[in-house]
Amino acid sequence: MTTSFLSISLSPPSLSTSPSSSASSLCAPISLKASCFSSLTTKPIILFYKRRAEKPRRKLVAVKSSDMTIREVMEEEEEGPPLLDLDTDSRPRRIALFVEPSPFAYVSGYKNRFQNFIKYLREMGDEVMVVTTHEGVPQEFYGAKLIGSRSFPCPWYQKVPLSLALSPRIIAEVARFKPDIIHASSPGIMVFGALAIAKLLCVPIVMSYHTHVPVYIPRYTFSWLVKPMWLVIKFLHRAADLTLVPSAAIARDLEEARVTAANKIRLWNKGVDSESFHPHFKSHEMRVRLSNGEPEKPLIVHVGRLGVEKSLDFLKGVMDRLPEARIAFIGDGPYREELEKLFAGMPAVFTGMLGGEELSQAYASGDVFVMPSESETLGLVVLEAMSSGIPVVGVRAGGIPEIISPEQEGKTGFLYNPGDLDDCVSKLKTLLLNRELREAMGKASREDMEQYDWKAATKKIRNEQYNAAIWFWRKNRAQLLRPLQWLAKRLFPSPEVI
């Protein structure tokens, strides 16, 4: 009687998170050894099986039988990189950030996002270089290396500074820094420079999409420019190894426009500084200032850039319906002068830019926060208002419904239908006239925001999304090398194994 035994040894290629390692590791051979032993003779059989990352994955299943049959089962390979635990790779990295306009001088929704991102990257031990527009760049920021690039004003939005950041000085600085990954804000002008430098230095590049420019274009310039703008966005993000978006709504818009592959669009989790924006900053003096000396009146607050795309003129109709209420606009922008004319003779206060503790007091001292902008990619000011303990009435558009979800609506805030003045006024009245409800919703808003932590959001980008970008980058590089590998095989064929 003859007995048989089969042993299989399978060694998959390892996934290194360092971009400097050879891309050929994605096509590393896998050796499979099958040995057949009988009581009469011993004839070892060695099989070599090579797997390429871009082809379907093969799984070999051995069946113990008299004829020594090996069955091969085909399995489709995953489209994206393997899922990694957040703590899989915690080694320090060298990260070059290209941010336009400056997160230090220009007030926008992503200012706090990038400042906290830099702060926590440094806390995690990473070396960080920040290339940004030259105005207002501080001498030091949590130990990050800061480089200012000469800028020019945007033709359609004079207060937005732009820069290509592709001078020999900046290229040399980035080359000396030797980044493991480049991360650029998009869309803009600087992202082109970041892309060129990434390709020149052969470094993975991540682009984070923060401003929904195709929505803004009709309000600032010609509508026929929307289609060319989408083409520019597609060019940029198809060249990137990964795209980060602030909300699922924007991710859907990019997927519908086929900007890049769906598995290359990832969410940058929301966060809020719950210590800087807290109910204990409530101030009677600030309320007197915001209400123009009438602190006993119901007070509506709006914080943000005063731009035409923010639909702030909608609030004129709202205030016409609420004669007892007062409204305060905290912020500045190109639309401020027109807004002041629009609200002339009405109980409206324009404070201009506020920062630090004054800004924290402004949030916490209002009764209700209103957000009429339909073009928000997320709406970080909504998060800050809720963290400050005041309920929000916002438009059901953009990224705002992701902050006040259907499950939370009526508990932490209200949403109104876009352009529906009656709906908006009704929900504002409900809160302004019911102090008990207002305070309960404010407390629930604060509790809801305490779960959103910038440190956790940064950790996910650093340990998961950056790893995914490196994986895609190495895969693309392997595909580019494939013709050379094919040619090498033809010129230098390997001997057959018998």
C-alpha cells in the first residue's frame, strides 16, 4: 500500500510603507513546493508560481488523494490596498505640506484643520515642512519648517493669495528635506507646483480637496468656465496617488464627475478643538458688543468668510421676518461692503475678524448659529458653534447634513430646505422663543462634538491614508516598469526549471 503526503510553503511579498523601497516587491515571486513521498521511491517536485499585483490572485488548494491532484481556485484581487490598523506603522515620517492660501494668515474653513494637523503630526514625531503663500508666515509653528512662496492675488477674489511654489529655491529646499510623502491642498495654483515636485523627486502625493470651485465659479465669473474647471480638477486628482475630502457629500460629487477612481477618494474625518470652543467662554460683555448694546434681545450669530458664495443675502429676508432679533456677522471678506449696505438700518453688527478668546466668546455668547451657505464642503464653523454649546440652524446642502445627521436633527440643531425662507424662519423662531429647548439642544450639541478629536483624525490620515497613497504609488510604479521587465525577460531569458 502506497501512502502520500503533500506539503505546501507559501511566502507572500511583504508590504513596506516606505516609498523608497523597490516597486518590484509588488511583483515578488512566490515559491510553492510540493513534495510527493511514497514507500517505494522519492521524487521531489518543485513548482514555481509568480503572482503579479495587477492580475487576479491565485489560491492553491491541496487535496490529499492518491493521484496527488492540486486544485487551483481563482480569487479576484482587492482593488485597494490592504486594510491596516491605525498603529500598524507608527515610525516617524518626513511630510511636505503645500497649503494655499496660508493656514496661518488667511481665514478659511481649513485654517484650524491644517494647524491642528501640523500640531499633531509633530506630536507624533514626524518631521514637517510647510510650503505656503508668503504673507503672515510665522517664525515658528510647533517645530515645523516653514517656507513662504511669493504670491499674487486671485483675479476674481483679490483677497485670496495664490502661488505656484515652483522656484529653484523651493525645489532645492524640498529636495534637501527628502520627504516620504507630499500632501497638497486643492484646487489652486500651488497644487501644480506640488505635483511637479512630487514627480521630479519620485515621491507619493496626496491631494486634499477643500474648496468646491465649480460651485463658486458661476457666482464670481462666467458659467462656461465650470466645465474647464472640472477638467483641471480631473487632471490634478488623477495624477495624485490619493484624494482626501472633508465630507461624504463632496466625495459623491467627485465620484459622479469621475474625477478619479472611487477607491482613491478617502474621507478626512472632521474634528474640532473642544477646549478652545467651549460654553464657558460665554461673556456678557461680548453679547453687549454683538447685540449693539441690547443683550436682552434674541441674538443670531454667523461666523465665516463674507463671500458672495455663502448666500448671506438670504439672511436679509430672515431678519425682515424677525424684527425682535439681532444678528452679528463675525468675519471679513470681499462681500462685506455690499452686505453692510444690504443690512443698513437693520439690527446687524459686523465685527470684522476675531481670533483667540474673542472668537470663542463670540460663538458662546449667541443664542443660535445660522449657516445659509449651500456650498460648504463641510462647515467647520458649524462644528465650532456646536462645540460652544449653541444650537445650529443650517441649510440642508453640502457637508452640513453630515454634521447634523437625520438622527440628530431636532436634537442638536435644525436643517431647512435650500431657499425656503419660511422653513428657515420657522426653525429660528422655535429656538429663539423657547429658552428651555435652546439650552437642551446646546447641551446635546456640546456632547456630540466631544467625540470629534483632531488628534484621532490626524492619526488616521498619517497611519492609514498615507499608507494607502504609498501603496497606490508603488503599484503605479510597478505598472510603469512592466514593459522594461518584459523586455529584460526577452533579452535575458531565465533557464527553465526541471
